[in-house]
Amino acid sequence: MKTQFFKSLSFGLLLSVALLSTSCKENEILNEVTPTEADKSDKLGIPTKFDEIGFALLLEEYMEPKVAGFGYAIYNDGKEYYRTNGGDGWARKKIETPFQLHGAIVKQEIVTSTQFVTAVAVMRALEIYNLSLSSKVWPFLPKFWVPSDEFKSLTFERLLAHKTGLINYNDLTKLRQTVEGPVNNALFSTESYQNNDVNYLLLGIILPYIQAKKLADIGSSSMLNTLNKFDENFVDYGSYFRSFVRTNVFTPAGLNTPTLVDWQPWDHNGTYSPSLATKGYPSKNGEEPGIVKGINRFNCGVTGLYISASEFGKIQSAVAKNKVISATSLTNMKTKMLGFDNKLVGTKGAYYWKRGVGDNCETMIFDFGKVQVAVFANSLQSDISSPTVLAQMFENSFIPL
């Protein structure tokens, strides 16, 4: 159910001037929260409820003066909310042809927020094929790769949590060297966190091999034979990865056209030229040309998902309601930070978030429990990727019953 709200409505909630402060610890803690009417009501024992309208207004009032364009979606217990078109500004400025407004249903590059979807897909694969987070990943590598002893000790959990110490050479021709060569011993031995794209790049290859090898175990070797012929053809690995995600994440999430969702510009007719897609701009009002969306056919486990805030919020909501993965898997994602960057602890509980920044785009997703939020901007003038910004808006959006 989609409910739209209009600017002519009057709301009494205003965004606090002071943003929430954070600690420097891994699990960030919100403190010095500006008291709201909801806080006062809680202290008096008066029950409160989340006000989707108030949150939408706060979000729009914050974003509209700052960025070239943005879209957002708010899901509360499975229902979608946004005001008017769910955003503002331009997906493509008037200097571009064709011109296009931004909003909740407008697709854009979401950069490394893509990794949330990859993590969900991997968790689903582990469920389907009876593997655990402690299972080793090396048996699911391309046939001719010879992993080092250090790599052989790595588990799905460590890759998903960015705790591997693997070396990223930023060169696909050297990816095999990442697996077969040395590691960063200080990070590897302590299992320390380092946000490293190579972990999710490898998961984009490993996931198809899970499927292929498990099928081979029951007598169907066709997929495995095909994969073993690729000889490091990363585009083909990506093809199998995307197919799995469409079937096992986008379809159970209830997206309208799950088989068409892509890591390049697409619509209901299929893929189209990146030159016609939402662009990333260096400024809100300038006339500099925007950055053209790329085609991510080889590193789709890492980045490049092209999707709207409305669609992404629907995925988040379905995951939260255990329509895609089990409650146990979702709990593991949260407690072990798999597919999330970190969490904040606020007055309403723990808030889990994932951000993506790049190509003049800035995206932020939040799991507030029953409430899921996706905000996508195509310029970098806001602080939306600072998690306290959305968390403060959320806390200021509770009203007495």
C-alpha cells in the first residue's frame, strides 16, 4: 500500500538544529539527543507512535535546499510512505536531454549500498544449500585458482564482515593474486575490520560456484562445467550472480519486474544507454555535466545496482519481515555487521545503516526495526551519509498517541 502526502498539509515537527553526537567506538552511540515531545511523553509514560508524515517532511526540508536531486521511501511495517513524488530536484538537469525530475520511483546508481543486497543474497544461498557462516569459502573458487593457506581459513562470515586482511590490487587481472598471494598479516591475524571491496567482489564469484557445486553434488554438472570454462571471465560470473539475486532476493521481495533489475540503467523495457540515465552532479545548481552511470557486469557484488528508493525500500522491508531470509539470518546480519556498515543506539533501539558514496552520488539506507528508510541523492552537498542525520529525524518523528 502506498500513501502519498502533500505539501499543503501542516505539520508541527521541526528538525532539531543540533545533530546527534557519536562516539568513536565501532558500535556508535547516540547521546545528547535533543529532547522532543516524544521523549517527554515517554518519560511521562504516554505511549507514542512513529509519524511517517512528520519524517517525510523533515527529510524533504533538509534535502531540498542542498542537493541536485533526491528520492526517498519510508516503509513502516511493510507499508510505503512518501510525500508528493517522494523527492525533489533533477535526476537529469535541464542542461541534459532528456530532462528528468527525481523522486521515489526514479532509479539511480546506489554505489556500495549495493552490498546490502549482496549480503542478503549470500545469506539466502547459505540457507538454500545448507552452509553456515563458519563454512570456508575456498571450495567455491574457480577451478584453477590455488588459494593460500591464509585464504583457506577464511569463512563466509569474515568476507561478509570485511574482516579478511586480503589485499586489493584494484585490478581484475590480479584478483587471483589476492587469493593465492600474501595477506595483510596484522588485519588477518586479528580479524580486524577494513572496508575492502575485494571481499564482495569475491563473493560475486563465489556465490555462483556455491550453486553450481551443490547442483553437481546431486548429479547436475552443467552449470559447474560452464563456470569452469570461463577461465576468469568475470562478466559471465556476474551473469550467474545477477540471475541468483533476481530469483532469490528481488522476486520474494515482491518487486514488480524482478527479472529486469540490473546493475546498469534499465526500465520495464530492459537495459538502455547509460547516457540517458540518472547522472551524478558536482553541484546543486551549476551547469556542469553530470557523471554517466557505469555498467557493472563484473563487480556487481560490490557496487552498481541501479534502482529506485521505492524499490530498494521494498527490498529492505521484505528482508525485515523475513520474506527473503530467515529471522536467524537477519539477526546474524545485524549482530555481525554483514551488509551493514555499523549501528547507532538511540532512544528507540538500535539503528543499522549502510551508505554508498561515489560518482557524485550519495545513498543511505537504515533499518530502524519496523521502519525501513532509503534515501538516494545525486549530488554530494548534504550530510545524508552521516548516520546521525537520519537517526535524529527518526527520533524527532514520534508523536503521542
